Amino acid sequence: MPRYDASAVEAKWQAVWEKRGVFRAEPDPARPKYYVLEMFPYPSGRIHMGHVRNYTMGDVVARYKAARGFNVLHPMGWDAFGMPAENAAIERGVHPGAWTRRNIDQMRAQMKPFGFSIDWRREFATCDPEYYGQQQRLFLDMLAAGLVTRKAANVNWDPIDMTVLANEQVIDGRGWRSGAPVERRELTQWFFRISDYSEELLAALDGLTAWPEKVRLMQRNWIGKSRGLQFRFQTRGAPPGFEALEVYTTRPDTIFGATFAAVSPDHPLARALEADPAVAAFVAECRRMGASEAELETAEKRGLDTGVRVVHPFDPSLELPVFIANFILMDYGTGAIFGCPAHDQRDLDFARKYDVDVITVVSPEGPGFTVSGTAFTEPGRMINSRFLDGLDVEAAKAEVIARMEASGQGEGVTRYRLRDWGISRQRYWGCPIPVVHCPACGVVPERPENLPVRLPEDVSFEAPGNPLERHPTWAQTACPACGGPARRETDTMDTFVDSSWYFARFTAPHAKGPTDLAEAAYWMNVDQYIGGVEHAILHLLYSRFFARAMMATGYLPPRAIEPFDALFTQGMVTHETYATRGLNGR
């Protein structure tokens, strides 16, 4: 028996498959369809064993379903925008587009000999104007539908690269590429209103029974539904206009353990107090920290007593000091809290540092219990809490909320940790945001017939910052409304936008709109989605939001509101990793 010559035999039959169009996918109402999709790769230039493992799994599923008589869609594309291409432009003097296209060619050439059952006719890259032009159309339709907003927000700012950084790009308080200390700045940004869908995205997780429970739990925690109390402290010694301080808490039961209040460095009260040099210096130092929740959580807890006091809502004789604290986020709750050190470890650490009283109000064992080095956060019964004494925690929460509502001091509210999705990035290699700024008309959407708004080819990366901002002519345009001189938006979209709807584009990759609704109705949903668990939150949550937005704007059928029927997270190929540190310790 002759020895199997893989290189010859595989090449022969792959050529036959190609000629016969074996893997071409076309709608066929006579057969059940099956759409299998692996998360598409970033074109780094080389495939690795993780790619091989991932796409082999999808290929096995696709071939099995085809053998069972299903009409299989198994496409491939490239998640091609992003910072690595800009880094290559800076470090190697090559245009990001040229670098990306060369890498795509190399990776395609590396993948094809595997013989994956892919319909390569549907291939696209997210940096193709044909693709990102349709993404711009989606943006305009979402803007018209009220799903896009523009507002000021606190962001991570890299003063060397002169761009906003995602939370994940801030490492030990420094920019991941420049190594510069990150600053917190308030900038006007574009946002998708994903928070409007918080409850819907949360409730729908129960129906995703073919998803790993770990992924569903991670999304539940990220959406972060909580029931709490929003109420108003009366203030003493505050500037005019700040006669009350509104706080939000998920632990109203601990109100008699409250011994201080605190506000974010970005809270309006903190800003009003900045005429005091000590306050100004402290707030400026806080703003040099990153803006992410993880960054604030791991940083040393620091505060400054403002001299302002708040009055306890159930005992006017009790006053609590108001601190500015570096661990409070302005965009969660009201940007102000009350601290109950006995029952929150962060508050306890803060109280010990600044010599604030600690009053135990929840006990597992009776009135004699006191907290010392570790906060007590378990269930128990109320002590040292006047009319709450003896109640369990949940009953005490309900009683405090009821009394606050009866007195008009506060309201029971439901809040979510999920915040609107900020998509503005001050960089070149991304999808341009299709709006213009007109001195006469304000912010004006580009006309659909003018799409795509293409990236200019003649850009320079010799100076830091966004090349689109410096380009001599690209941003100059006519206002779509009045025809007068106007300026294009120079921010580009977060690259997570590119990967949040590509699964729908694969159903009709050359359609004149974002999708062909008939093709989408046939092929959607993705029956089996395969990818890494590291995408459990952002990519998968954003894709779920985008499916809803595309349904609302007429580009997906109602049944595609949850785009991925089944999800498999394949794990990660790992090996020993070695790191070296430079003179700067990075």
C-alpha cells in the first residue's frame, strides 16, 4: 500500500472542492439550514495553534451537519481595524492598510491548506470601505432611532499617545503602549445607549440555555442589577446650591452604621470646592488615575475631608463628615455614597486610615457583636439601629426604604452596573464616525448617499495623536444640512463595533445595505458560535445589543434578537511564557 502523501492528496482534493463549489452556501428552502461561525481572527500575520484548534472545531461541526443533509453556512473574515496596525505604522514606517492587507494574504495562505469547509466567496475584512460604509449606515439609522447619544464622560487619557484608552489598556495606571501615567479627563464622546437595554439583556440570558453557565453568569454580573435606596442628606457648610447631597446605596439597612459620606473627585460638589488649593491639588491627583472600576478598586484608598457635613436622615443631632474619595465612580449611582465601615471592607480600611468611627449594626450572634479587623458582610440581625433592631437585613432594607419614601427623603430604585458604550477613539485606523460639525447647524449626520466616509490614505504617524485631526484637508467638508463649510468628526469607532454585527453581514456580504433582510431571515440565527471565553462580556454583550438595534432599524428579523443560539468556548492553548523588563520596569 503506498504511503499517504498529505501535501499531494490534500491539495488535489482541495482543488476539486474549489472547482465544484462544494462549500458554497446558497439559500435552499428544501433543506434545513445550519450556520456555524468561529470568532473571526485579527490579522496579525501568522496563525497559531489557537487558530488551528478553533477553526478545526468549527470545520468538524460544519462537515458533520453537511453530511446530515443540512445546508451549511461556514464563512470567514478578518477583524482588521485596531491599534496594532497603527503601531506597525509608527515602528516600521508602513501604512496600516498595507500592513493589514499583507497580513491577511499571509494568513489566508496559511489557512487554506488545512482544507476548512469555508465559503471563501463571503470573505471580507472590517477595514474594507464596503463593510465600514455599511457600519456607518447602521450608525446613522441607530442615531435616528435614538440609540446613539453624545455626552461628556470621564475617560482614560494617554498624554503621550494623545488618545483615549479602554479600561483594559490601562496597566498599573499606565498606558499599555506608551507607558505614560494615565490621566482621567472629561471629554465629549459618542455613546451607544446599551444601558437602555439593561433589563432586557439580563432577562434574556435565561433563554440562552445552550450557552455555558459561566458566560451567562459573567454577563449577569457585568449588567449588575441591584435594588437600593436613593436619598438626600441635608448638608451643613456646603457651597450655595448644595443644600442636599444625593446618595445611592444597596445597603439601606446599615444607615445607623453610617459614619461618613464621600463623593467622587468628579462630583459637582468636589468641583465647587476646588477654589480651596488643598481640594484642587487632591482632585488633580485623583484625576491622574485611570477611570476604570478595576483601577480604582486596586488603587490605594485616599480621601480628603472637605469640611462639609451631612445630617443623618433619622437623627438631626448626628453629623457625618463629607470626604472626596478616589475610589468613587461618578458614573455609577449618584457619584456619592455613605460609608458604613463595619459592613464594607473598603469603607473599613478607609475609616481606619482616617480615624472615622466604626459602628456595628448587623450581628450574627446578638447585641454584643463588634467588628474589628474584617468587615462583617454576612446575613444577620440588626443591632444598634433603633427601630430596626431585631430585624433581618432584608426586612431592615424594606423598612428604611418605606420610611424614606413616606417622609419624601428618598425612593427605592433599581439600578444597573451596565453603562452606555463609549465608542469614540482618537485614532486613525478605525471606522470614521459619519457626522459633521457645522458652526450654523451644530452636529449633523452625513447623508446616506455620501457613504462611505473613507479614511484618507495620505496620513502621517510621525507625531503623536490622531492623524485625522492633523490632516490638512480630510476633515474639511460641506454641511449636509445647509451646505456651508463644516468639519468632519475626527474620532473613529471602537473596534468592538466592527465585530458586533459581522455575523449578520456574512449572510449577504455584498448587499447594498447592511443586510439583505431575506437572506438574514433564511440564515440567521448563528446555530453554533465558537470562540474564547475572554470575549464572554464585551464582544458577546455588544453583539446581543447590536442584534436588537438592527432589529429596531429593520435589518434583522425579530427571531434574530438573540443572534447566537449555541455558544462553545473552546479554551486556550497555553505554554510557558517568559517576560523581560526594561530599564523603566515595564
